[in-house]
Amino acid sequence: MEVKCEYKAHLVAQGNGNTGMASTDLREELNCSICLSIYTHPVTLPCGHSFCQGCIGRVLDTQKRCGLYTCPDCRAKFKRRPALQRNRTLGNIAERFLPGHPKPGQHGIFCTYCVYSPVPAAKSCLLCEASLCETHLKVHSQAAEHLLTQPTTSFLERKCSGHRRILEYYCCQDGAPICVSCCLAGEHRGHRVEPLSEASEKKKEKLRKVLEKLSPEREETEREAQRLQERRREVQERALGETERVTALFRDIREQLEALEKQVLGDISRQKRTISLQLCDLLNQMETKNKELTGKIRHIEELCNMEDPLAVLQERESDAFCGAEKGDKKRRRTSSTDVPDVGDLKLLVSKTLLTGLVGIVTTASYGQEATDMSLDINTAANDVSVSEDGKMVSGSQTDQCHPQTPERFEFRQVLSTKSFPSGRHYWDMEVSESELWGVGVAYPSIEREGPKYYIGNNNKSWALCVSDDNYLVKHDNIETPLPRKRSCRRIRISLDFEAGDLSFYELSEPIRHLHTFTASFTEPLHGAFYVYWDCDWVKIIS
């Protein structure tokens, strides 16, 4: 048997030798004429000759200096640098002859019996611990103990370490591959065992079931990852927009602060000049008066030093003497009240600063002009009255007798005509001193009648309300009391649609932030207004 195998191997080796000669000739045809090595990424010139991409590239770079391009093989000339076409077929053939490149079907494992020339193995026999090519496989024993597998060099891994026999069974109790000796006399005797193929199929079936569960989970994970990617891009875009907005906002604040500084310094300078002029006038008056008093004092002293009684008595008719005798208390009191108070300057500066800073803070808080808004009479309930200019809603004891429409509320509410599908907006309102009113925003799809149509009592509206002088906010019928009591009758609503922010402010001095809702708005928003008693009213003032 062994003699026959060696003889056949010799014949195969001879055949392989002839093939090797053909391969040598073909290899010579696959050499680049520039580097004289097998083509690497071959490209073809318009003349049809092929070269390595790197080789012909360096040649063309050299020819660029003289402005004339030629083929290194046929010397064909090109006026412009020729375009290089990738020769994929030639590249695929050349790759098979590169050192270390495996041939088709080759696994790097060769036939054990082909000793004259290496021939790729087709199978390996675990019993013989040998690998066989297609030729030797035909004459190999077909007995059951000669177990054939894919080509391998790890024969010991496929045998029992204790009995040196092929692992053919699987112990279900210990979860380990075993040989036949382990089943009959080894430590696995009496255990439930299965053939490896059968145990493998059972495990594959379990894995398939696991795969059926994991595949939808992976798909959901991929979808969630995609949503997160989209969210991340959205956050990045929003952060970029906010960065640009804040940068512009602070630039505007700096400009306004500089303008306010100039205004305040100018007011201080003008007030200083005004007060200084008044003080100068008073000083001049005091100096004149001082001179008059000095003259009168000297004259009186002279009279006091006279020894002639007649001369002293004759001075009684003198105006200067009479004025000095009666005094000039009235004029002195008038002059003292005319002195400017330095506190007036501080009051002027404080007032200018406060007014200017409030304006800057307002701009910084909202970053845009107030939104022009009016009320939609077609949504107003019949127990509320809307002013002619559409800016004020108030409770009414008289039925307004509006025609019934699907848009009209059943009681006490009205929406704005304008809707906000995007962007940043704010509007200011003045409210009545009464204790039951509400302002906010609502989707146009809000219910117009029933128990939950009031703003804040459903998931389609957000509201700021007042009860007993206390603020509270409402959404989806959830009330949240606010810690601050009402201190002023002016309210501002600020909306940033894309950011999902709805904020309420009290326009006191300084402005007070009351509450901010955060939501993902899915419909355009309308301003919404609610009045409970006949004495309640809300007026749009922006």
C-alpha cells in the first residue's frame, strides 16, 4: 500500500514539475519592465503597455521636467501626461505569484505524502494524524475509524488527552467532549452521552433560538443608536446656534453697556456743570453780600467811635443803617434754600442706571423684539368680551351671542390669532387685580368643551395661573405651586420653540423669573387666555 502511494506521489510530482515550468514562463510575463519584479497595482498607458503604478508614476514625474512624456517600452510620445488605467485582471493574476500568496483552495497545509513537491491538502485524517491531497485521498482507507476533517495540524486537540483516542462523543452531564474509552471505562462511565455531531446540532439549535432573540434586540439597538446619533447631531446644531446667539447677545450687551456708560457719564457731566453754575451764582451773591456787610460793619464801627452825639443820631435815616439794624433774615433764608443738593446727582445716576440696566436685562433674557399679538374672536367663549382692537379679554355677564363654531370655547377662554410653529417669541400682558385668571399657550387641537378644555388641564396646553395672590403653573392637569407671591400686575411669556422652553416672568423691578416648562412641541402654539370672574381681565401690552 505504501509503495503504491509513493509511486503515485512520484507521478504527481512529475506532473507538478511540468506545471512548474509553465508557471515559470508565465511569471516572466508578469514582471514590470521598469523594476523587473512582479507587477504591483499594474496600470496601462494609452499605448497598451503596463507597468507598476509606482514605477510609471516616478518615470512620468521625471519626464515632466522636459515637458514630453514617452512609454518606457515602445517610446510612444504623449503631449500631455497620459491617464493611467487600472489593469485589474493583470493585477489579480500577478497577486497569485507574489511571495506568500495562497493559491485557490490552499490553507497553508500541505499533503503529508507529497514529499517531492508541496501539494495543498484537501482533508486530514485524525486516526492517521496526516493530511492528504485529492490524489492520496482517493486511495485512503474508507473505514469508519479513519475520521476525515478539514485540513488541520492540531491533531492532539481532537484526541482525548488520557486515552489518545479520537473525541467522538459528548458527555451531557459534564459538558465535555470524550472518547469511546471514557464512555466505557473512564470517569464518564454511566453518564448520558451523545455523538459529537448530534450534540453539535442540538447546540446549534439553541444558538439559533438565541439568535432569533438577539437579532430583534440588535435591530432595536441599531435603531436606538441611530436615534442617539440624530439626537447628538441635533444637540450639536442647537449648541452651535445657541453659541452664535449668545455670542451676538453678549456683543450687543457690551455695546449697550458702553452706550449706557456714555449716557450716565454724560448725565453726570451735565449735572455737574448745572450744579457748579448754580453754586458759582450763589458764591457771587455771597461775595457781594459779604462786601455790603463789611461796609456796613465799618460804618457802624465808625458811628460807635464818634464822640459827637448829634452826628450819631443823624445817621438813623440812613438806608444802610436801617437795613443793618433790622437785619436781612428773610433774604438769608431764601438764599440757603437755593443751594443744590448733591443727593440729586446720585438719584439721577441711579435712575438712569436702573432704567438702562433693566432694558439690557430684558434684551438679554429674550434676544428679540416683542411679538405683536391679538385675540381671535372666533375662539372666544360667549361669556367673555374681546375689545375692538383685539388686545383685551374680560369676563362678561352679558351673552355675546357669537355664532357657534368648532373653534369657539364653551367657557371663559380665548386663543390668539397668531400661531408660533418655530422661532423665539415673547409677549407682555397686564392682568387684573382679581385672583382668578390664567395665561399661557395651547395647541390648536385643544378641546373646546368638556371637563379638560381649560388651559393647563390637558396635555395640549401650558398655563400660569393666580389663586389667592399665589402663582401656580399647570400642564396635563398637574398643578405646581410657585414659592413667590404676586407682586406686580405685568407678566411676560417667552417661547423658544426649537429648544422646547416656555418661560414666565413677572415684570417687576428687577424682572423675576417665575417658571420654565421644558417640552418637545409637536404642533404650532397659540397664546391662550383665561378669565374666571366678570371682573377679571387680561390685556396684551407688547
